[in-house]
Amino acid sequence: MLHACFQLLKDCVEQENLISGDIDWTYTSDQQKAKETIIELYDWWKERIKQENEYYYLEYEHYDEDNEQLHNLIEIRKYLWT
């Protein structure tokens, strides 16, 4: 589930140009915060995947952090529409 959800975020940012597209992220403070969170989650995921691919990554060692980040992604899901 973790990989699927974050792949959707990655696709949304990279293929749908979520951050650099036509969305006015300054319209409300909630949208500004959502943009910051999206960027943080995207950057976190890129680093996590890099680490996972570079060495034996034990998911159970990162289970709590993964859950926290997945929860953060769920919290901003309404902003992931382009």
C-alpha cells in the first residue's frame, strides 16, 4: 500500500505537473501548507526509494516513519487533483 500511494504522488508531481502547473497554491493558507507538505512528502519518498535500492532496506525498521508519512499523504489527498 505504501509503494502504491507514493507512486501515485510521484506520478502526480512529475507527470501531472502538480507543483509547477496551473494551480494557484497561494490562494489560501491551507493550499500553501498543502504545497509544502506535498513537496516534503515527494522529497522524502525519493530519498526513501534511493536508500531502499542502495542497500538492504528493512521495512520493519522504518515502519513507524513510513506510517507517519502515509498518514501525512492521506491528510492532503484532496489537494492532489490537477
